[in-house]
Amino acid sequence: MAAARGTAKVLQKLEKSVSDGNYYEAHQMYRTVANRYVKAHNYKDAIDLLHSGSLLLLKHKQTGSGTDLAIYLIEVYNLDKVPVTEESRDRIFDLADLMDNENSQRKSFLQNAISWSANNSEYRNGDPLLQHYIGLIFWREKDYNQAEAHFLVGTQESAEALGHVLFEWSELEPSHDKGAYLLRGVLQELAMRNLRDANIVFRTFMERLPPTYLASEQKTSDGSKTIQTFKSSLLNLTQLLLLACETGNPAIFKQVSAKYRPALAIDENFGALMTTIGELFFGIKAPKQANMLADLMSSLFSGPPSSASRPALGSGSAQPPQPAIEEMD
């Protein structure tokens, strides 16, 4: 009880220092007291102090000081091996909400938060809810490249969001074939053996597709599905690939791969992803290549194919920015 009163008194003093505009002094005091708590292994009070201080400084537009305390908070999370819970995750959300894309330290804060969640949860790519939240941040800022990277390892809701992101991304270059953007997302989902989310991405994207892309449509022989034919070979490829994965029939997959080999050639990564999908869904053994999928995902996360290697997308357009956050293993 005495310790709690002591912490409350410290917080009150620090809050007054901030409200008086003594930001540098307050920042140093927050760090000093937090260090004292950490050395005494009093991680709970250190976390409460750093969270409170970071929030307060960020609300007062003290971006550097506030983010510094936020990064320190994640360090204490790691020291205490704090598990990923609603409470520990919400602290991160609280702070990230107050950081904008001009904050040069936001990258480190978000990277460290994902690494912490990967080390303290069952998810090697980091907590899916945290990944989804970060994807929403980048989507809101129209950084589609980064949003894609995080939605790919997020929640089921992330798949729907990714469908919207890919469509909005395609709208930046209206003269390009939208099918290339959809194929990009579907291939990556399937290469992670995620057929459910690949279908969600496809459906969400297609719901926004202009009717000018549609050539014809007809029911399957059993009447269970509607097969649409599009003017874009990339859209036709994506639809048939998903149907092939649902059947698990290697002969169908091989036929689709052969028929659309020229379309896949717009990006060498697409062919490599197809090889991975063939092995995962159809047992078609790929040539041994160390870390092929990891290298491939890294390349795809760096942005869409260059204009020189994607004739279906056109040429000469400006490339999206490089990732603000590096890809996760």
C-alpha cells in the first residue's frame, strides 16, 4: 500500500512538471524513476510509469520524449517477459495512436512491439491483432505497401482489409491491369497455406471491380458456383488458381500453370510463389532452394514489381516508398 502511494505521488509530481511545460526535466525524471524501478525488479510500477509518462508527453506534442519512453516500455515488457494480453496490447495501441508518420522513432517502437509479441506469444510473426492494428495505421496513411505486409500476418479481418488495400493501390495507376494487384495478394496468402484468407482477399477485391473487366459468366455443371470470365488474364488466372487449390487436384494446377505461364512472367516472384503453392497444396516437389519463401516474401514486401518487369502494369510510374518497417521472419 505504501509503495502504491509512493508511485502515485511520483506520478502526480511528474504530471505537474509536464503541465508546467518543463518537458525536458519531466522526461529525465520519468527515465530516472523508471530505471530505479527496473533495477529493483519492480517492473509493474516501471510499466505504469512509462505508459503514463509517454501518453502525457505525446499528448503535449513532445514526440521525441514521449516515443523514447514508449520504446523503454517495450524494453521493460521484454525484461519482465510480459505476455501478450488485452492490457499489454492496449498500452501499445494507446501510444501508437498518438504517433504520426513524421515521427522518426515510430518505426523502432512498432518493430520492437512486434518482436516482443513474437517472443511472448505462440505467433512467430507477432501477435495477429497487433499486426492487424499496425496494418490499419498504414492503410489510413495510404502506405499500401506496409499495410499489405502487416495484413498478411494479421487476423481474418486483415484478409478483408487486404482486399480493399490492394484495390485502392491499383486505383493509383488506373491504366494498369488491376489483376496484377489481386494476384499478388492471393499468391502470397496461398504461399502461406492460407486458402481461406486468399478467398476473402479475392472476394473483397472483386466486389469493387469495375464491370468493364467482366467478359461473361456462367454456372458450373452442378450449379454450385458462378464462373466469371474476365478480360484480364491475370484475373482469370487468380480465379482458376483458387478453384484448383480447393480441389487439390495436381493435374488442374499443372494445366493452369502451363496455360498462364506468360501472364505469370510479369514478375519472376510470381513463378516462384506458384512453385511453393504447387508443393503445399498438390505435393508437387519443388527444386531444393534454401529459404526460397523467406527470400521471396522479403522481395514482395519491398513493393510491387518494377515497371521494367511488369508490362501488364505499365511503365514509368513512381514506385511506392520502401517499407517503414522491415518484414518479419
